[in-house]
Amino acid sequence: MKLAIIGAGNVGGTLGTAWAQKAGHDIFFGVRNPSTDKTQALVQKLGGKARAGAPAQAAAAGDFIVLTTPWPQAEAAIRSLGNINGKIILDATNPLARGPDGISLEIGHSTSAGEKVQGWAKGASVFKTLNTTGFGNMAEPIYHGVKSVMFVAGDDAANKPKVIDLVAALGFDVIDAGPLRNARLLEAHAMLWIDLALTRGLGRDWAFARVKR
Ligand SMILES: NC(=O)c1ccc[n+]([C@@H]2O[C@H](COP(=O)([O-])OP(=O)(O)OC[C@H]3O[C@@H](n4cnc5c(N)ncnc54)[C@H](OP(=O)(O)O)[C@@H]3O)[C@@H](O)[C@H]2O)c1
């Protein structure tokens, strides 16, 4: 599979590495400045499985596009992708705002980052996923043999199974979380992980998992 990953930071770099190494997918990092030492080191590390270029080049080559920019840059990043008609976008962003009380969500009751991204990415199918846990868990989602959970929300029923398979290839227990509007729930769920991890002392090495009867 050919994956365009927009952004090559904590999340983009981790996902690109995991998909290349665990699933053999070809990674094209779409970044504003592909020649930075950090991006070049990432590409080198992945050998022939990765390259880096402009976001529009990456998007044109990708079967899937994975958005991993900070929220304030998400709109510009989507608009820089060129023609994305018919493309499948996995949106990993969280609309975080930093204020006097710490980190919170900038939007969430009546819309979500996922729905905003869909509004900017007209003609593409947007799925909200890979936003509810830390990037360390994207590299190592399995704890003592138990898969941690990851959700996929999106309206495109025909393509959802492909997105679920792609996310499952990372090692997650994937749950279909319904329509894209449920990104509002997933972004709030992400906020809970962030608050527990960064403010309540749990740190980054834990994850939510599903137990059932
Ligand atoms: N960190 C986590 O554990 C985590 C977990 C789940 C979800 N998230 C969400 O994932 C997103 C990324 O987080 P992160 O921690 O990976 O951030 P990060 O380490 O700062 O990486 C962001 C990447 O996006 C790139 N970028 C910024 N604007 C761009 C644009 N217009 N076009 C292409 N690339 C652009 C940056 O490249 P430059 O060098 O050009 O700035 C950088 O490579 C955020 O929305 C965050 O809320 C984070």
C-alpha cells in the first residue's frame, strides 16, 4: 500500500515507521521542508520504504493520506494537497487549545476537527482515527499481549473496512466508532488520555483497552 503521511513529527514519523516496518507499506512523507536533517534521517532509517517531498506530491502518490499536523496548521496542510478527489484521509489531529487552565479542546460540542477537515477536503472521504492515544502507543500498541484500542469514525461505509485494516496492521484492537460526527466523542476521548497522561501522573506508557463479556 502507498501511504502519504502529511507531517513527519511525533505522530507522522511513528506511524510511517510502524507501517513500513510492520506492514511493508511504502511511505511518502509530505512536509513543508523535506530537506531538514530530521526528515532526512527518518527517510534514511526506513531505507527504500520511505521518501519525503511536498504535501501535494505525497498526496498524489498515496492510496491513503494521513493527516498528522498540529491543529493550527491542519487547514493549510489540507489546502496544500492539490486534487484529493476520491482520496481517503485519516485524520489524527486533535483541536487542542492552550489556555491558563492548561490544554483543552478548541471545538467539540457542535463540530469537531474531523468534520472541519472533511469540510476542507471536499471530494475526499475523511476518517477520524489515531488521535486517542499517544504516539508511543502507536509504535507499541500491545501491552502484555493485550491490544490497546483504537477507534475509526467515518461516513464512507464502502472504504471503512480498508481503513480499519490499515489501523489494525499497527497492532491495535480497532472499533468502528460510527459516523464522522462521532469525531466529537473521539477528540474528547483523546483529551481524557492527554489529561491523565500529562496532568494526572499516569505518564505516556499506558493505554485504553476493551474488555467484554
Ligand atoms: N503527540 C501525540 O502523542 C499525539 C497523539 C495523537 C494525536 N496527536 C495529534 O497529531 C498531530 C501531530 O502531533 P505531533 O505530536 O506529531 O506534532 P509534531 O511532532 O509537532 O509534528 C507535526 C508535523 O507536522 C508538520 N507540519 C506542520 N504544518 C504542516 C503543513 N502545512 N504541511 C505539512 N506538514 C506540516 C511539521 O513539520 P514542520 O517541520 O514543517 O513544522 C511536523 O513534521 C496533532 O494534531 C496532535 O494533536 C498527537
